Amino acid sequence: MADEKGDLRERQQASLPGQPEPGQQPLPAGTVVYNAATQPAGVPAPIPHPPERSRVSVRVKCPSCQQDINTVTETKVGKFAWLAAGLVFLLGLSFPVFWLGCCVPCCVSNFKDTKHSCPNCKAHVATYKIAK
């Protein structure tokens, strides 16, 4: 009876996470052990950022060809760039030197919208717009 309880305790201790297997050296204090969590088959991995909210390439499933892809990004002048250029132009009415900067918002990529497309079928996936 005592041997059965001892065997049960050993099996329970061996099955606890972070405990060494029988015959292994114990880990030093303060060591963090990470176990990779696996997802069941058929469940897609969560998308860290949807393409509508990202300026950089994102891994998604293409809605057209149904392949897992990294999107191809292209920047285009959008509403925000035109509004910024108009604001610089209006400031140029008071200070004529600012007129020289009217084209700057159309040249800086942080002022532009980002279009995500599929590299396989060239289908439009999503667009990140600064001003909606």
C-alpha cells in the first residue's frame, strides 16, 4: 500500500509542468520553460494585424485564390496626403515660403495609403487608409 502511494506521487510529480522527467537534472531556480502550444488541425492561425490596419506586409489567406500569402504592399496618395498638401497651401497664403512645401505630403510615405494585394493572383486584399 505504501509503495502504491509512493508510485502515485512519483507519477504525479513527473506529470507536473516544469518538473524534470525521471533521470533528468532539475532546472536552476528562476528558469522559465515555454511549451509550444499547438493548434488543432483545420484552425487558422490568428492574424496579428488585419491588412486594413497595417502599413507593412501581412500574412493572410487570399480571398480570391484561397492561398496563405504575405501581401504585397504599394503606397498611393490618398485623402490624408491631399488634406495635408491643402493645409500647407493655405499656410502659404500667409507665408509664401510654405508654398514650396505643398508637394512634400504627396512624397512622404507616412502620409500615403497602403494597398495590400496578393502576389499570386494580383487580387486586391485590403487598403490601409489614414483618413477615411
